[in-house]
Amino acid sequence: MTKSKKIFLLGFMGSGKSTIGKKLANQIHQKFIDLDEEIEKHTQKSIAELFENKGEAYFRKKEKEVLEKFCKDKENFIMALGGGTPCFHNNMELINQSGVSIYINYNAGILASRLFNAKTVRPLVQGKSEEEIKLFIEKTLLERELFYTQSQFTIKKDNVKVEDVLKLTQNF
């Protein structure tokens, strides 16, 4: 049985952080938090609106504020982070000091296919072909990999399932 801890799921958009996080939280009876949803509640604006009207710097500042609030909280949880969260304002250091970080690592080809076929359209890849999405992901992953690999644990498979994360969490 998993001991109570703050568990942070990180990885590129489309890696299944929210889906896996919800299932894991349900299985181990923990609270699930989607950081992007919490930012939207905090600001009363959608992520797309924040980027469009206030810019990325403003969004990243709000993201840090909301993340810090949860990290200081005594309550344990499973949190799905935004794809860029680990890359700004020493967030990765804060995450690792506050709990356990797990990087869900997919290659660019799998991520491109998942994003291209997703029911929910992501603003950063909207209107792009699958090949354009793959090129965007490859470039962005190169920039983010330095931060993602600071994670305490990494799961790299072609199809990560909640059982993979559950098995890993039994060690802490």
C-alpha cells in the first residue's frame, strides 16, 4: 500500500498525466489536483485567455503562486502538472522538495499521434498536421528535457498505464 505523499506527475502535453492521475488518486484514495484547472479557478480565466490576454510571463507567475500554495499545504495529493510547469521559476526544485516527482516519458512520435487524434484540441497544436506537431514536440522536448529529467522517477513505455505508476509508488 502506498504511504501518503504529495505525488507530482509531469511530462509533455498528451502524456496522460491527468487521466493517470485521476485513476491513481481513486485507487489509493488520495485527492487529485489538475494544476491548470486550479490556475483557472484562481484567476477566473481559462489558460488560453491568460496566454492570449496577459502573456506567458503572467501565466507562469500565477502558475508558480498556485503550485506554491499546494506545496505548502499539509494535505497529500496527486497532481498533474502542466507540460511547462517544471521549466520555470525553479518549480522543479520546489516539486522535488515537496513530494515525489514522476516523469511520464513518451517519444515525440507517440505524443504527436496522441495529440493529433485527441478529442480535445490544444491551442499550441491547433491547425497543425501530425508531422508539424511532431516537429514542434521534438523541438520543445529538447528544451524541456533538462527539467523533466530532474524528476525522481521516470516511466518510459509505449503505453503507460495507472498500474505502472501504482507499482512505482509502492516503493515510497
